[in-house]
Amino acid sequence: MVATFVDCQDATPSFLSKTNEKLQNKIKFLKLLTEARFFVVSGQRYEAEQRAVEMRKLKPDAMHGYFFQGAYLKTTGAYKDAYNAMKIAGEKLGVHSLQIEFNLACYASLDNDPDTAIKHLGIACSISKDYLKKKIQDKDLDNIRNDPRFIELEKQL
């Protein structure tokens, strides 16, 4: 087999410029992602939201901006909005995510929507009972803790 090299035309300044721009955008996105995580954890809500907005501008189809927007909105008490942002994150991801499903359950519980909370807890449980065993005492689930469906789900763990 003969090794081939990239056509020299591909190495034009225009190609290199586009490649460099894509790389810079990836680096910027990763920087924003790291900062958003830090700001959510450290309680700097405004900063976290700003990073989420910037991430969505760079990559509208990526779930990360919505995920961090949901985390931010939860800290403000806007539970329904947090749920909606996190739901979009899950849709963008395209598969059931344990963390997203658990967050959706928490946000629905905080918003006093037990049916939705139990539904998402059930999905999380189907993904990993071990994870749910560790997280089932989360205070965000206190609103549904006395629901018979929650009690039944807890027994399964």
C-alpha cells in the first residue's frame, strides 16, 4: 500500500484559516464549559448563566449550554424553567443520561410535579440502581418522599 498525502490544495491559507477557527472555537467552548462548572459549583449564578449563553452561541446543538442553564435556574428557584432547560439538554444528547434524568426528577419534585418526578426517577433507576441508592436521600426529592410510588421505587434499590 502506498501512503498518500493530503492534496496540496487543502493547505491553502483559506483552509488553514477555517481549521484554525474551528480549533479556536473548540478551545473556547471547553474553556466556557470548565468555567460554567466552576461557577455553578461555587454558587456564582450570573457567571454560570453567562457561560451557558456563550456555549449555546458557539454550539447551538450541544447539550452543555442547556445543562448549565438548568443548573443555574435551579439555584434561582425557577424550577420549571430549570426543568425545561435540562429537558432540552437531554434531547440534544439524544440518549437517556443518568445525571440528566436525576436532575429532571429533582427539578420536577421541587416544582411539586410528582408524576413527572417519579417518571424521571424510574428512568434513572433503570440506568443505574447503584447511583440512585447514593442519591435517593437528596433533599430536592423531599416533596415526593411520601408518595407511594417513591416509596415503592426506593424499596427496589
